[in-house]
Amino acid sequence: MTEVVDDVARVIGVRVALLDRLAGGANGGATRVRLAGRANAVLKAVPRAHPGHLDELSRARRVVEHMRGRGYPTPAWLGVGATATHVWHLMDFVDAPPAPELTPSLIEQLMDVIELQAGQASEPYDHWSYAWRVATGQGTGPAVDETPEQSRLREALAGLPSHSTAVSALVERLRLVCADVPPPPAAPDMVHADLATPGNVLVRDGAVVAVVDVGNAGSGTRATDLTTLVWYTFRDPLLDGVRRRLWAKVLDLVGAEGSAMLAATHILHMLDIPIREGRHDAVPGVVERGHRTLDELNALR
């Protein structure tokens, strides 16, 4: 970490002192730091995964700058950089804790936040065409324009059916639902890609004051973020009402085929996480929720 802190100080031009680890930041520990002569900030550093990793952070910084100019509630990024072993980004500190869970009120507020993403695609990191490739298993090959992270995920998802007969049956059902879906047209929205993680939603007095973890942001349809919220609402019967409004908005934005494609992609990702992490006892619950998601969507189509 010393090497990272030294690099941060070099890039931003002031001394940096580590203060404490912050709650959240599961994908790459968030640490509060003090900047000499300036306000506190948040540093996130992760191991360098591939040669283009710093370029991806620079893309995310441009998305942040673009969206903040349009009133999107995400903290400013103060700098990005890389050492031989890590990439890092530094952002403004927001004095608000992450939400412990998403309530109906917070989800309604996030729906309003997502509306700010409409028509704001600014970087060619396409979550929409990626979802089509994942859901249908088509359009693969060396000519596909996707990030190393997207390629890695698609390769991992291809091996899901080998986990168990239950997982294989669900994957087959997803493939059948999406088999005839044509490649989607270009979509004009900004996509956050992880708004349904409570730790990425900072709250004060019951109000959303910031959304963070924009590192995977790109372009596509904002229905992607609404679909991740749909999945979250299955956790609690008290969220059933807001889920109906989410489904209605997704269907209005991308229609029945697009909704199925986004739902299938998210279900596959949710299957991959516990399998990859060795939490096999969690897989049956994901399988059950996956079938329930499809059943509910089919009833609404």
C-alpha cells in the first residue's frame, strides 16, 4: 500500500495519509485518506489485472465527469493511476454511510437516479450488446468489441451448466427464452452496472445522497440497472410492490424480448458468483430465484 500512496501523492501533488478503512468497498477496499491542505478523500486500489486496466479506470473517470455535469449524484474523481502491481482511483469523501439494505423508499429514489442516465451514453463500453452475447451465447469470437473483464465473465458463464443438473436446467431455460432475440440496436443511456448493491448507495436521513463504485459504468440501456434492482427485490416480500413498478418500467423501455435478455444475463451472473467463490450452498437459492424471475416476467409479457 505504501507504493500506491506514494503514487497517489505524486499524481495529485500533495501528501497523502491513510486514515481508516470504510464500510462497503467489497470489490476493492475503500480507505479514507487525508490530503494535505485539502478535504478528506476515498482511495480504492486493486491488483492490476491486465494491461488495459488503467485505461478502464480513465474511462470510468470520464463517465463520472460527464454525469456529474448533468446532476448525477456520484462523487468527483480526483485522480487515477497505477503502480507496477495495482491500479487506483481517488474520489471525494461523502460523509454518509452505505445503506444496510434497500428499502422501498430507497429503490424509488434510485429509480429517479436512473432516469438521470437517460440519453447520457458517453463511452463505448457497451453493456447492452454484451447482455445479448451472454443471454444468447452468440456473437462471440476475436472480432467482438468488449473489455477483458467482459470476456473473462463470458468465459466463466459458459461453464455454468457443468455445476449441477439444476443449474444446467436453468441455463437451458434461459437460452431457450432468448434464443430468437436479435442483436439489440445501439442504446443511448449511461449504465452504472452495480446500483443494486446497498454498499454502493450512500444515505443520510433516509435520502440517497450519492452512488459510488462507478468503475464498471458504460453505455447501453438504463433498463440494465432497473433489472438489477428487480433481482434485489426478491429478498423481501415488502419489496413486491416496488418490483411491479420496476418491471413495468423495464418492459416499457426495452419490451418483452429485451427484458428477458437482461433478466437472463443477470441471473447468469448471479449463478456465477457463488459457484466461483465456492459457496455451493447458496446456489439452490439462486436457481429458485432465477426460475421465479422468469415465471414472473412471463406472466407480465
